[in-house]
Amino acid sequence: MLFNTFLESVVKIKHLELSGEDSHAKMSPPYRLDLAKKMKEKSKTARKAGVMALFYPNTNDETYLVLILRKTYKGVHSAQVGFPGGKYEDEDDNDLMVTAIRETEEEIGVNPLHIDVLKKMSPLYIPPSNFMVHPYIGISKEYLIFTKQDEEVEAIIEVSLSDFLSDNKMLNTRVPTSFNEEVDVPAFKFNGHIVWGATAMMLGEIKDLLKQVL
């Protein structure tokens, strides 16, 4: 979809209600919802993070979404695909939207002046890391040249809007979990990368929202 066409329609999502848990459940690993319920009390004191689902035009004026592949490290999100974003910092951030914008600049080099935040999506609790993640949909009208933060980002993944909205990019796959076992989970596959877990759940809500206006 051409970016100008996307812009004309996407503003309508400002007035739509979020589907939250209904959308999240479609892309949830089988064990995850029960785990979140068991940890409901702990989630009330979870650390906070803000992430950005940033849409932008490529050089052909087609609409794209940017994701990142995280570095391999000793942690629960090692080598996983996610949104640019990170934890809330008391000294730097007035709110979680500022967190998402600041981290997007740090991780992929996007000037905050080039990001217009369109809508805040439903927060999602991440049991293994004890984070409550707050996703935002952002728009950049600029053609972006990304610069990855080498310490944290292994690769930048540019996903076309047509691929994102296509049901052909959804599948079930077997993945290792933090419980040292493998399970079958719903996932997206973009540019050869498998996207599952919390990121897939947040993407699922964004996809459901966009399909109402595009």
C-alpha cells in the first residue's frame, strides 16, 4: 500500500476501541494466559517498558513497519524479534510514550522529531521478565535511514504492510521456552524471521485494528 493512502486511512484508528485480550489470545502461546493469571498480583508491581510500532515509507513510497532482532545474551528475550523500545527511566522519561520514542532513537537511530504517535495500544504483561509493556503506534512521514545500536540490536527488520496484514504470514511453530521445554505456538514469519510470544500478541492487536480501516 502506498504510504499516502495508508496515511489517509490509518488516522481513523484514533477513534476505535482496542480489542486487547481478545486479539492477544489469538497469538498467545498455550501456557501464557494461565501463567499471566497466576502472576496477576506480581504484575501490579512489574517494571514498565514502552515500545514503538513505527510505520514509515520506503524509497518506493510503500508502507513499512520496523522490527528489531535482539542480540544473543543471557536473558529471556535473547535473539528474539521485537519492537524498538525499552524500560522506563525515572530520570529521563515523563511518561511511557517518551520511553518508547527515546528508546526508538537509541536502538535504531530515528529522530524523535520524525515520530508522530498515533495511538497507545493495550499494555501486555511479560511474566518471564516481569515487565508491563506499553506499545504505541507511531508514524514517520520521512524516509528513514536506520542506525542500529550494536550493543543491543543484531539486525533491523523492515516488514512491508502487505506482508504484515497477510494471513499467509501466520503459522504455528515449535519454539524453546524459558521453562526449558519446547511448545507449539502461533507466530508470524517476516523476512525469514519467526516472531512469537509477546511481540506476536501485540502485533496481533495492531493487525486487528488496522484491518478495520485499511
